[in-house]
Amino acid sequence: MDIGAAGGAHLLAMARGVGPDGLVLGIEPRPGSARLLRGGLRAVGLGRRVRIRQVANADDAGEVTLRIPIVPTRAHVPGTATDPATAAFARLPHRRIVVPTTPLDTLLADEGIDHVDVVKCDVEGAELLALAGAQHVLQELRPVWIIEADDLHQRRFDATAQDVLDAVTRHGYGVHRFRRGALEPVDQATDDEDDYVFIPDEREIAVPRRLDPSSDGIAA
């Protein structure tokens, strides 16, 4: 799954990676971007491997206003923070559109999907909203998650990157970051990282894990 598919860079890599029998579910709330994603995937012969849903993942079904600055890949929900300077690109010219919202759990049920391997989630500060609607995914389906989390974007909702990490790890996940081609466990959010990998405690994966940050040795 690619939550916040935007221009499709991750979606394209996923579509190639799953092979002809795999499926990628791409979530992109902007209608223009969703249309371009569908056309681009057809053009490279990968359209049958991908389903695009033009919705925003949130904690409830309904609608939300999406703020779209002139930097189009930075579209975001305005959030609850009262100081606009806390939001990245907040002072750029922008337009607003209303888009539908659907909890991730509901979306997967509607799509008939009961198995998920990997979820990438980058929704410009609304990660906690997406996770709130994904309790079944977190507790029962147990995929690996790759989530963007930094304090700058989380301030839109009076939250922090650590709040995002806590929302996942409380379900029995370990948190990691990539360093020198390996996964390095971390105990908390750090100022020099904004992309974290969450692995279920019971799951083994093939990506190397670093044994000791002071050592060059890694273990598969």
C-alpha cells in the first residue's frame, strides 16, 4: 500500500516489485494526481498491478478540506495548530479542495483485501489520523510500515514525531531507520531522521539489521 502516492515514485517501484501476481493499493486524494497516476501506470504497462483510490485515509468516513500549495506534492490537511508558521510551506499561495475520507480498515474491507505486506505512509503531518483508522491493520494484518514522521509536519496537529512512533510501537512493533544499507533499531524519534521502518515483533524480514552501531558487522 502507498498512502499518499503523490507523483507515484514509490508506487512505481512497488508495482514493479510485487510482480504480475501482486497488487499495490495507491491512496491519493487529489483527483488530478489520481488521474495522472492511472494514466502513467497504464503507459508503462503496470496498470493491472495497481488500484488507485481517490480518498484520504483518516479516523472516520466523511470529507476534509485539502490545502494544496503551489508545490503540488506538499498537499496537506490544514490541521489544528493555530500558528501557521509551524506548518511547512504554510505561507505559500494555495488552493483548497474538499476530498472524501475513509478509514484504512474500511477501505481494505471494501476492496476485499485481507493480507498486506508493506504500507508506506507519507501524508504531510496527518499520519496520526491515518493510523487511527488502521487499528485492524496494525493489530491483525501486521504489515511492515514505512512512515514519515518529523516534528515540523506533526505540529499541524499539535503532535510530535514521537507521537507517531508511539502510535505504532504500542501495537508490538519495533522501530528502525536505514543506515549504510542496514536497519538500525532506534528507541525514539531523532532530529536527523524523518523516515522510520516499523517491523512487527514476530516478523522476520530479509533486510539486514545492524548488530552494533559501533561495528561494521551486520546480520541478515
